[in-house]
Amino acid sequence: MLILPPSVDVIEPFLSSPKKQVPLLLGFPLGLGYIASYLLKHGNYEVKIIDSLIDNLSIEDLLHIIRDFDPHYIGMTIYTVLSKPAVQLAQKIKKEFPDKYIIGGGAHASDDYHNLLTRYPYFDFIVKDEGEITLFELLETLNTGKLSLTSIKNVKGIAYRDPNSKEIILTEKRKLVKNLDELPPPARHLVNFEKYIKRDTLLPYSIELMSSRGCTHRCVFCSFQSVWRSRSGEEMIKEMKDLIKSYPKVKSFLFYDDNFSVHKQRVIDLCKIIIREKLQNYQWSALCRADQMNEEMLIWMKKAGCTKIMYGLESGDDSILKTLNKRLNALQVKNCVDLTNRVGINCLTFFIIGNPGETFETVNNSYKFSKQLKCESTVWSIMQVYPGTALAQWQPCEDFVSYLYKPEIKNSSDFMSANLPIYNNPALDREQLKALHKKIFRKAMIHKAIHHPFFTFKRVFFMPGPIFRFFLRLIKREKKHTYTNAFSHSTN
């Protein structure tokens, strides 16, 4: 059984709180889908995927499903925001089913494995980095029934506690998969996939795809794999056609690559294949870097059906961009967004406040810069610290799982979960950043409504529920602070 753990709202102290934490909109868990398909193709396994978020499952619900399915092995993908319920779920599983192996994996587990195995001895193994081959080899080793420390140590890419010394053992690092075409597409058929194809997503009735893995850059807030690899255009087209055939409701695709734009010719060749196969009527979007775009690539993307590009800009202040190791500047960003608009592709830009070195002045610079960009939508967030990042080295967290910002238990933040640590800036504390964040978002929405009324109408038409709830959060009364008033005078 492969499990995406439930929201923190199903555990205390969040369960008893009158207000819920900010909801997660993750879509289909592609990582679990890839692992499931690999096990089905290469092994003799019956596999079940449980997405606790989309089905609103509690820990007791999951225990009931485990009793019914009775799996030999339980795999759990762990994100930082879900690490607390993941640990509590593992504890209850191990108490009721002590003989079942519990295996953790995913982004958080890969970088926080030592902490998980030391403080939370409910996980038997942690699978680091890419999990398909590693988990398969681990299960095959466990299946022999003739376990020894030598046989387990031969499985590359895992961590576990030595049963005798209790020492944390990390085996040899496994090389990343070079040829991604060797991996079968995600096993979407193991869930009721129609639930994920919704009207109110980034693009209506969309399905998530991955055409590459990794990133060529190393921003300080990110722990993505630094080695970039891609799938072939032929494999991508085959997956898209299969999805269109299996799910006639689909109208668009979201490329979930960490960095879609690394190789210009690859993007152009993929666009040409999409056009050749007459799939350009299906809209699609991708996350790209502003310094990797050029006019030829954008024109081909437009011809092939790309209607939205997401750019992670983070800041409009060059000193902050340098600190973040973004390796680009505000002028490059402005030129790229202008070029994208001229080609006829909409932009969605991401900004972060609360960066290392952030002050009221640099936040104001970012806001002013965002107003210069002719993009339909801008998303603002607050800088958070995750294990495995440079930020986590600059601001160590002894235990990410136990982290809790108590004021937000009963009075939850509108845009950030209480169990996520933010980067601590001497000039801006968490409450100040939250107030600034809300004020910027409110101003940005008004600005977009005035300058892009047609886009605003489309968003309300396609996503009436989420937009209405978001609007209510923005207009909710907040305490008056001198720092928010000071900021409001400078952001006109």
C-alpha cells in the first residue's frame, strides 16, 4: 500500500481548533504513481494507492483500509507539511501491525532521514531520492525471508537503524535514472482519477505530466535534484494520447517539471511533435526560468498549444536575487515577461517575501517591480525553510516534524500552515510578514482586476468557489499594526 498522508487537520492540536489550516492542492501524487507502475511492471505485486488528501481520510480511516487490504509493505511519501500526521500514522500502524514493514520516502524523508529514524522509530526504512528502483530492490530483498545486515546493505539508496547498535546506516548512494523512458508512466488507473480532472485548476480539466526531472540551478530555498534529465518527445506524446483516450474529459496538461526550459532544442522538438500529432488544441502550461527563454522557443510553444508559463521570479530586488542564488536579475525577468506577452502566452509569476536580507524596502521594491510586469496573475508567498536546502543550513531546525508555531493553531494563517518554519529575518518577524503578505496580495488582486478585467472574469467563471473563499480571506479584518500602515504608504 502506497499512502499520501492526511492533512494536519486530522491530528491534535489542529483537530480541536475551530479554524482549519490552509488547504493543500497537490493534485495526483505522481511520485507514488511512478513507484506503483514500476512495481507492477517488474515485480509480482498487488499495489494500492491511497491519497488521503483528496479523499479527506483520517488516521482511523487509513487503519481501517489497512486492515481490509492487509498489505505486507506500507510505503509513505512524506512532505514537510505532512510529516507530523505521517509520523503519527506510522506510529499507530506499527502499534497495531508490528510485523508490517513501514517505508518512508519522498522529498522530506530523503533530506530528513536521520531525524525520522532517530526520533520516530516507526519507520523500518527510508528510501532516499528517486524511489522506483530502490524500493523495488528493497522489497525483493525483504521477500527472500533470509535477511542479513549484508543483504540489506547491498540495497543502494536506503537508510535504516542497525537492529543491534541502533546506529543509523546509510547505504551507498544510488545513481539517478539516466534514461527516464525506461520508467513506465504513473499508475493513474489505481485511483479514481476522474476526481483529479477538475474545472477549477490552473488550466481547466487538466492532467499533470512530467517531461523531465531535476534542475540545473541550486537556489538556496530548494532541494531539487541538481542533475537534469528528460524523457523523449515520443514517450511524452504516447502518454498524452493514452490519457486523452482513457479520460475524454481532459482538455489541458500541466507539465510539473522542476524546470521545463533547460534545453531549448528539446522544447522546440517536443512542440513540433505535438503539432505533427495534432495535439495543439489541448492547452498546456509549464514552469520555466526567465533566463532560459528566447523568441524562437516561445513561438513554437505558442504554436503547440502552450497558453500559460509560470516563472519563479521570487524578488524584484537584485540584491535579494543574488542572495537567493537565482543567477538572474530584474531586467532579464522584465524582458522575458514582455517577450512572452508579445508572443501571446500568458504569464503567472511567483514572488516570495521574507527572504534572507529582506527589509521593508526590498519588499516594496518587489511589489513595485511586479506592477511593471504585464502578466495576468502573480502569486505571493512567504519564505519557508525545508530540510536539505541551504536555508536549512543557515537556519538549522532541530526537528522539522515537531516544529509548531502555536499562535496559528487557533487562529490559522490564511496562506501558510502552522507546522512550517519560516526564515527568520531580524527586520521582519512571522506576524509582520503575514500582514505584509495579505496587504500585498490584496493590492495585487485589485491591480490585476483593473488592468486585466477579462482574465479576472475568467478566473471567477472557472473557479467561483476557490476565488470566493480566497476573497473572504483577503477582506477578513486584521489587527492594525504600525508596520503595515507604514508599508501601505509606500506601495501605491
